[in-house]
Amino acid sequence: MMYVLVGFACLAVGAGATTLLFRRELCRMARFLRGRDARSNARMTVEAPGRAFAGLAEAVNAQLDAAQRERLEGQRRQQEFQRDLSSLSHDIRTPLMGAKGYLRLAQDEGDEAGRIRRLAAAEARLDDMGALLDQLFAYAQANDPDLALDLRPVAVLPALVDVLVGQFPAFERRGWEPRVDFEDDALSVDADAEALARIFESLVGNALRHGSGPLAVEQRGACVAFANEVPDPAALDPERLFERFYRVDAARSEVGSGLGLAVSASLAAAMGMRLSARLDGNVLVVELALPD
């Protein structure tokens, strides 16, 4: 009987020591979490033996890693937002200051015909600013998670031809004749007709504004490629072409928001398509990958 009592006593002492050890380890972990700087890379360590505390530390560190990644991603987004806000401010200010300048000149203009020219120039600058704001609104719409698209079978070639015909005066001014080569004239894709037309308008318009040679559009399989020469390929970063507000340095003084291709990329993604770009020498190739 005495040996049994002694055995129970030893067990009780051992259990008490284990409980004390666990309590100390939990308190140490709690102190670590309370005192840890949110920006620190410090991770929880384990001093007590056993898989239980090791598993707890692993779970806590996984959460700390996730919070760190989220914090860094938030910082990156904030930096991008500040950069984009600065770009947008510049792009809006340019036509606005131009309009104000022409209005001042019109006020001091003694010749009626000259005054009318100044006012017309001011109006054109205000129209440019309105176009920038329209593109900003279009970008916000295209990136709305609740964007509702009406996906139906759309014939790709007729949709492209409609856009090219609408841009005929611009092609004529450049002295260009677009070349269209479709492997499958009857190619159809499930798409929102308006969104697909907007993508084509953006790609064709971008080629007209920034290209230095005629546009060639080629369809092979589930890919439609838009290609034309560019005047300064070294200044162009194809990997950034679809970023919002991205424009090559040489174009910073030109009217435009750098949002057109970003809108197109968002609309394409919403329809299960993908836009990509590459340089083949001095030829910029923008490819629209259609759903299989």
C-alpha cells in the first residue's frame, strides 16, 4: 500500500512539473507576441519539448508570415497608388493648363478671328481632359469585381473589320493600309460584343498613335496578333505595356492617360482572354489569346 501511495505522489509531482513547464512556455509565447514589432521578421521559437508546442509555433509563424506578406503587399499597392495619382495629376493638368492659357490669350486678342481660334484651341484642350476622365471611368468599370458582361458568340473578323472601317480616316492620314490575314474567317468566340470591340479599338488606336509603320493583324488558331513598327523600341517595355498609366518617356508630353491598354487587359481577363506583348526587333506585337 505504501508503494502505491508513493507512486501516486510521484505521478502528481510529475504532472505538476509538466503543468508548470507548459504554463511557462505559454507565457513566454504570449510575451513574444505582445512585444513583437509588427514590422519585425522575428519568429516564434520553442523551448519546451514535444510536438504540441512545435506545432503551435509553426501555426503562429505561418500567420505571422501571411500578415507580413499582406503588409508588404499593402505597401506596394500604396506606392503604386501614389505613383498613379501623380501620373493622373500630370495628365489632367497638362490640357487644363493649356485651356487656361488659350482662354487668357483669347481675352487679350483684339482680332475676332484670332479670338475664335484661341477659344477653339481651349475647347480642344478641355475635350482632351474629358477624354482622360472618360478613360479613368472606363478603367474603374473594367476592374469592378461586379462587372456584368453579356457573353455570347461573336464573329471575330466582322468585329475587327467594323473597327478598322471606323478608323479609315486615321489610316488615310497616315498613308497606311492595314493588312488583315485570318486563318479562319468564320472564327467565333464567346464574348461581350461591346467589350471585344473596345479591345480592338484600343489596339488599333495604339498602333495608329505610336506606330511608325502600317498595321498587320494576323489570326492563327486562338490568337489574334496586332503588329506594326515602332519608332523607338529601346524606350518600350512590353512587360509593362498593360500597366495603368504606363507610357514611354517620349510620350509623356502627348495627350493620353496610358489607361487604354490597361482597360483592354482587364476586359480581356474578364472574358477569359489574355493580352500580351513582345518586341520582334523594331516591331511591336500585341497578341490577344482567345478562349479555346
